[in-house]
Amino acid sequence: MTDFSELFGRRSPTPLPGAPGMVTSPAIVAVGTRWRCQRCYQWVAPADRLPNGDRYCRTCLQLGRLTTQDRLYTIPEPNRFPRLVSGGCTWRGQLSELQAQAATAVQAHAQAGHRQLLWAVTGAGKTEIVYPALAEALRQGWRVAWVSPRVDVCLELAPRLQRDFGGVEQCVLYGGQPVAYHYCQLTICTTHQLLRFDRAFDWIVVDEVDAFPLATSPMLQVAIDRAQKEAGSCLYLTATPGERLQREIKQGKVAVTYLPLRYHGYLLPPIQLKISWRWRQQLRQGRLPMGLQHQLNRWWQARRPFLIFVPHVADLSVVAAVLARNGLSGGTTVYAADPDRQAKVQAFREGQQRYLVTTTILERGVTFPSVAVAILGADDPVFSTAALVQIAGRVGRLASDPGGQVLAYCHSNARNVQRARAMITRLNRQGRRQGGRQC
Ligand SMILES: [Zn+2]
């Protein structure tokens, strides 16, 4: 018997002949005088035509070209899953009291079908906070997606969910992945991959909702809406919600659960501002700001691992060369398109590298024990307020070593830096009210 599950809740240009309940629609439809793609819901530009006159969608081209000749096929999601005791959850960890309170609230909103946000500071353990709600959802036979705009986040998350939800079948989807799609109850994927789904999920968890490119992409926002069933809902996770989401909280359009304290009960490390107004010129002359150089020497001698964030890829090799010349051996550089990125990050995590010079690629989704952080050029516009708060959040994540420094070197006390420091101060004020301790 042919397996038609390939099309359950999916939208594919390839039909499966004889599939019961298969429905079909044109891939690109005329709306008035315009054309709209039915996979990514974006308008097709008038110029996007093939030589034979057919329209095609340029926006979702990377998922395969759709033209006015194509059709999309789907089978409405039947939730054909085996019954799971305890929702397939094999996690044996314990939530703290504050985490447990947040978890209860998240589960209640999920069960009520509310669109919701879990606003938890970096290091609050937000993944585990979602576990009780996830277990209950899976136990009830819901189809669930855990998605993120960042492939790194998906790759870090997938082995954790495979370990902690060992009883449920899962698949991981991202562009260029090695394993093919198969129908299963829990899907972990990039937000881009949601474009291939249609009303498939009862619940979608959107991890790092404020991260690039989701925050600036209407296409991906629509993808989340369309991948959800009509009666489905979603949960956004972030430590740093953007302005739009914060506005929706105020307007009551999204339910919110706050967790202003890290799982170990210590407050967030503040960002220390270091004005060094000629750092760019100094770098050109092959030097770092004196204070930064001294600090890096101290960390290096104390064998404390550290991250140095720089604004641009071009700055990486320059800074690395200065450090090498000053005798700070054992470090390397990393950036988004670096082919060895995963290996370098892993080597640093295991202590085989003593420091990393990095772009904002490591701003979130990564945990390194006992790390210290310096940001060179924190006033550069590439460091958004959210990015700076996330970067600071790399520090002090272990209960056994909750302290650590975050130093921001900049020409001036720019607005992004001011706002990031103010956000941390505000969160720590709330954290203190919940019994948070200073390191
Ligand atoms: Zn499209």
C-alpha cells in the first residue's frame, strides 16, 4: 500500500495519485490584476515571467520554482499518531519553583489555545519550561512544530529534544539537511521550512522569535500563521522581544508569561561601558584599546575562556592578528559563512580553543561554561539592543560559576548600548523582587 503520509499537512507540487482526500489548488493565483503565490503568499512582481509568459514566484524560489502551470497538493492533517504515555517525555530533570510557575502558565495558555509569549531572560531555562506543555500536547495527539529562524538554534535543540522526548518520533528540517522529510508528530525546523506546510500543526513553538530573519520578514510571519491549524496556536520564546511584540503585549493581543530570573537564581551580568573613542584608528595601526588588551591578557593568563565580538567579518582577522602578536595563542575566528563554524564552536566549548573572535553569529543559542565577553565597537549599528542583551546573556550561565564580565568598548555611549544596559537593569530589578541574588 502506498504511503500517503508524505502529504499530510504538507503542500507539495508533486501529486500522489490515488491518495484519499487529496485536495489541490493552483500554485499561483490571479487576484484582480495581480498574481499571488500560494506557498509563500507574496505578490509576484510583474517582471517575474518566464520566456513563455508564465509567471513564477521569485520569493520562495529556493524551495523549488513554482509557476502558473503548477498546482499544490495536500491532504488535510489527520493526526495519525500512536498514543503516547506521558507525551513521550523521558526528561527526569526538575524545574525550580519559578520555572514550574512559568511552566504551569504556559501550559494553561496552550490548552486554552491562546497565542502566547514566554519572555524569559537568557539562562532562565526556557526550553525545559516548555516541556510540561509539550508533553501534554503530545499526549493529546497534537502535531507540534518547534521552529526557529536560526538553524544553529535548531541544531542545538534537536539532540536535546531527542534525548528528553525519547518516546516521540521526530524529524529535523532545514535547508540542505542530510535526512529526508518523513511524517511524524514532532517537527524541529527553521521557519523557512514552514512554507511547505499547510494547516498542519496544532501548536507551534517559535524559538528566538526576535532573531533575524523572522523579525523583518512578513513572508515568514505568514508562514507561521498558515502552518498552524485554524484552531491551533503558537508560543513565542525570547529573552528580548522586539517592539512589535511588546506593543502586542500592551494591546492584549498576546498572552505573556514573564520569567525575569535565571534558573540558578543569580541576576544578569551588567554591561560595563568602556569609552575608547579611537579604537578604530588604533586597530588600523595594529593595536587594541589599552584597557581591552590588558583585560584580555588577564583572562588569558587566568585561563578564562573568552569571546570577543566585533562588528564586521573584516575585523576578525585584524583582531586575531593583534592578539597573536601579543602572545595570546590558542584562539581562532568564526563567522556565519565559516565552513568550520560548527567544529570551532564545539572545540571552544570543550576547552580546546581558549578564545573566539566572532561576529554576532554567536549572540544567542550557544552556552559556554565560565565564559567572559568583550564587545569591540558595541556602538556599531550591527549590534541591536536585543543583540547586546543576548551577548551579555552568554555570561554566567552555570550555577557553579554564575559571575563573569561583559565589557563594551565603544566610541560613544550610543543609544543601542544605553537601551541594552537599561533593559538589563530593568530585568534585574524584577529579578531582585523575585529573590534574585547579585554575584
Ligand atoms: Zn512563493
